[in-house]
Amino acid sequence: MTAISNKKVRPSSTANEEIDLGKIFGVLRDSKKSILAITFVFTLLGLIYSVFAAPIYRSDVLIQVDSKADGSSTFGEAMATEFTTESSAVTEMELIKSRRVIGKAVDKLNLTTSVVPDYLPIIGKGLARLTHSESSATVAHFTMPEDAEHNIYKLKITNVDTGEFVVTDEDNSNIKLKGFVGQPIKEQGYSLLVTALVGVNNDTFTVKKLPRFDVIAFYQKSLAVAEEGKDTGIIEVSLKGQNRLKTQDILNSISESYYKMNADRAAASADKSLEFLNARLPKIKAELTSAEDRLNKYREANQSVNMELQAKSSLDELVALNGQINQLSFQEADISRSYTKENPLYKTLIAKRNDLLAQKTRLTHKIDQMPEMQREIIRLTRHVDVSQQTYMQILNKIQELDIVKASSSASVQIIDTASSSVKPVAPNRIMLVIAPAILGLILGALIALFRVILNNTVVDPQQLKAIGLPVFTSVPKTPKAKKVSNAILAEIEPNDISVESLRTLRNRLLLAMDNANNNTALITSATAVTKSGKTFVATNVAALMAEAGKRVLIIDADMRKGKIASVLNGQQVNGLSELLSGKSDIKTVVKASKVTNLDYISSGENAHSPAELLMQNQFKTLLAWAAEHYDAVIVNAPPVLAVVDASIVGAAVGTTVMVGCYGTDALKDIEQAKQKFEDNGVEVNGFVLNKIIKKTSNEAIFKKY
């Protein structure tokens, strides 16, 4: 049974799990040109937009919301309670944005008619503004037939001096109207009034009739309504638009419409009460006249019977009770329009009336016990007094309500009418340049980092060491390599930085040969997809070995696309393919190059089956002979993943070196090539990272001593 230790094991932090800030900085530094290019493009776009963007102006009005009793303080607390208008700022803000308020402004200013000048797309409007050649048209009224198929038309200036214009279909195919500025037009079911035209002849405008609901909804969203401070009752209403004066007109119209609605709402209660009382006044007057006639007739019939003092007192008390009951009835009629029967104020009024009715019942019972003649006199006199009192109460109430209506005002005040600064609030042209610049900088940096993250090519020797490939050297990319494509760089530019790296490869390769079972070495690449530069490496390292006093033979085993002979300015014929096929012998195929101590065997003519030729004993015999007669033998072979030739050669030589191109060869291809060698029993001794581009991480290689 395995024992489990209680000792804590610290998690190992690998290089991949750590954030290397230095590496990130290096990536950004290496990509500075692309980052600056992206930043420049974004900055330029922001600058162009800031120049052509239309200015936006902001208009605002200030409204104060009051809580007051409209003209009713003169008539006591009861009247004040009935007609008090209490309005919270939140409620008023919603009313300002209501369809009723905004709709009146839309109708008044004909905002359902959209008139837009026809400019070039995107930049036309900005160009017109910058060159002061803007055109405009003001349409005060426009209606079209209900059966009209389209709601978009074109208005064209035909004579700007006389103000003449025509209105056509959207495609200019059919003229609908002709007219002049300031003159109403009614033709074919259309009605139009153009009050102003600014522009030149042949300028066109797109006239569109918009749905009223959509226009109101647009301004409901565009209108900004907010209370200034907490519970101040001061409301600021603001609107933004490209036309400063039009924005002010719209805002003034909305505020005026709201003020009028509020004022109408303040007098609405008094209007309803007056309507009710004026309707009852004739009936009460008729009842009073009838009661007086009945009393007079009864007195005449009974010779003016007078009441006793007790009866007179009871009558006065009964009349007073009726008067109070009637007053409460008036109050109930008013309160019922504002409150439900569950309201405490309503309940108090009902209780008071019930109490008075109870007193009236008791007093009536007392009167019923009096003599019949006195009871009749009391009854008739009571009807007269009650009717007269009711009639006077109604007259007084009507007079009071007339005064209330006359003195009532809106519960809001427009403190400031719409105004705006000539300086636009948007766009912020400085921020339109700075913000895209910052965005471009960030985007460029992210692109640079993502390119590194998503890059699966070899850009760091540590990637090769991680898969078990020792890096013999890293060869910097030099522009001089193209100039000497058919020559050896080490001979023409011995002080080039690439040659210095190849000298390192020479030393590493000679050391590897000393530790191997023979002095032969294979130089190949992983794939044929990329130009790794294996021929360049093979010829230059061979020349550097020869320069060091070694007798070197370079064999071009790439019998498909061999270029060794071309680089050495030698002959391609009579090469390896002829030797292995028995057409030539060793003395014939070995040729001396212009470089001292460097001989070569070209690939020869293209062979039909190079792999089969390399598998013959003649190739091994050649390597054995070359190892005996030369200090170093270098074999150039095709890419290992492309064909099997490199695997065959690798099994016959003592040292195998792969060449890969920086930033081009994929790491997975190199790993597959290494695995293929190992599957064939060949150990890859080292790797040459060729064509390195100067980066922050490898800039030391590019510095000359």
C-alpha cells in the first residue's frame, strides 16, 4: 500500500504560466511601426470626422412648479381645499413629455414634414458647411392625398431669384406641383406652402411626410427633462439639434403647450362647479316662487295668522339646519370629483351631514306636536325660507366661482424661455481626435499581442529547446544575401553579421563531427513550403570550414532541385545522380570550386527515382571515400517532410542538422520532421534558426563588435 505524505507540495510555476512584462514590452516595441500606422489611421479618421461632423446645439427652458390654492384663499379653508392644485415635479416632468403636449408643438411647427437638402454622401453636408454653401427650405404646411402611394418627394429650385420651384416624385419622373415661395398651392389633392428657399438653381431637397406618432415618439426620446436639485420644484427641459433656431422654436412651443394645458387644468374644477350650479339655479328659483305663492294664499285664506314665539323659534332653527345641510351638499358635490368615499375628508363631511339630519328629524317631530294651523304656517314659511336661503347660497357660490375662475392661474411658471449658446455642445473636436488615437493605439497593441499569441511559427530558440532540439546558431537576415544569391556570402562579405553567426555554426558542427562516428554531416530542412535557406547555410559553412584550413567536400544530394553547383558557379552535369546510376566515376564527379580547399559534387541531372539511388551501396561507398579523403563532408538533402531522401542520407552520416526559417516555419512541422528522423533511427544533433529579424529579444545578435 502506498503511503501518502502530508507534506505540502508547492505548485511549480512554469514559464508559460507567468506573465513576462519584459516580453510584452518587447513585442510592442517590435511592432511599433504597425501600431503607429494603425494609430495614425484612426487619428486621421477622427480628424476627418471632426472636421465634417455637423455641430450640435443645446437649448433649454426653466420651469417652476408651484403648490397653491388657485384664487380661493379669500373664501376660507373649504374653498381652498376644494380647488388646491398640488403638483409634484415628477408628475409634471412626465406631463411635459406626454403626447398631448408634444403633439401640439409638432402640429404647430409642422414637424411631420421633413425637408433635407440633397448633398454628396457622407462628406457633402460637411463640405457645404465648410464652404458656406448650405441650402435650406422651410415648409410651413404640406398635406397629400390619402390615397398617395408614396410619402417621399423631391423639391427642386428652378429660379432662385423669383422663388420658383417644382415638386416631383422621388425619381423625378412626374411633376406634382409648381409654385413660388410664400404662395399656397393646392393641386391634385396636395397642399403646400413654402415660406423660404436658400440655395442655387437646380438644388434639390428630399421632402418626406412622416407619421405623426413617430415624430412625437422621436421628440419624447430626445427631450431631456430633469429636476434641478432635490425637491426644488425647478425643472429644466433641454433639447439638442443641428439647427439652433429650430431647436429653440420647438422647445418654446413645447413649454407653451405645457403651460396652457396646466392653466386649463387649474380652471377645470371651477368650470365644472359653475356648470352644475347654473343648471340648478332656475329650478331653485321656481321652487322659491312657488313656496312664496302658497304661503301668501294660505295667509289670505286664514286672515294672516301670526306664529307664536315658540313656533317662530322652531322655524328659525329648522331653516338654519336646512341651510347647513344644503351647504354640505354643495361641498359633497365638489369633493366627490376629487376624492372617494373612503377619504377621511369625505367621511367627516358625511358624518356632519348625518348629525344635522338627526337634529332636523327631532325638530320636525317637535313641530308636529303643535296645533294644525301653526304647523301649516311653519311648514309653508319654512319652505319659503329654505328655498330663499338655497337660492342665495347658489348665487353666492356662482359669484365666488366666477372670481376663482378669473383669478385662477397655472401651477407652473416658465422662468426662462428657450435659449442656446452660439457655441455647439457637440462634437468635441479635440476628443474626436484624441479618442480615436487612443483607440488606435490600444487596437494596434492588441493586434500585435494577438499576432504573437496566435503565431505558431518559430520565433524563439527556446521553442526549439522545448522539443529537444539544440540550437547551434541563429543566423540574422541580411539584405546582402539576395545580392549574392549565386555566390558565397562568406567570401564576398566576410564581416557581415550573418557570416559571424555561420562561424559559430562551423565550430559547433566541427565539434559535433568530432564526437560522431565519422566526419560527415547532413544539412536539411523540415518542409518545402518555406524557403529555409539550407543551401545558403550549407555552402557558406563549407566555405568557412575551408577558410579554416579544412579540406571540405560538399555533396548536393537534392537530385530534384539541387543548387549547389549554381552557387559555386560550377557545372550541374556529371554529378551525384550520374555517379549513383553508374554513368560516371568519383574522379569525374568531384569538382574543385573557386574556394581554396572546397570541392563539391553537384546533384547532376534530374533523376527519376532519387530515393532508390540513395539507398544503393554506391552512396555509402561515396561517403566512406569522402570521409577518408576530406576533413569534413557536408551533404545537402531535400526537406525531410517532403520526400524520404533526407531520412536515407541521415542514416548514413554521422551528424544531422536541420535549418528553419524564423517566423515562417511552423513549430509543429519542425517537431514532425524531428519525429520522422527518429522513426528512421536518425538523431537530429542540432538546429539552425535562419533569417532572424531584429527584435527586442535578439537585438544583441545584430550588434557588431
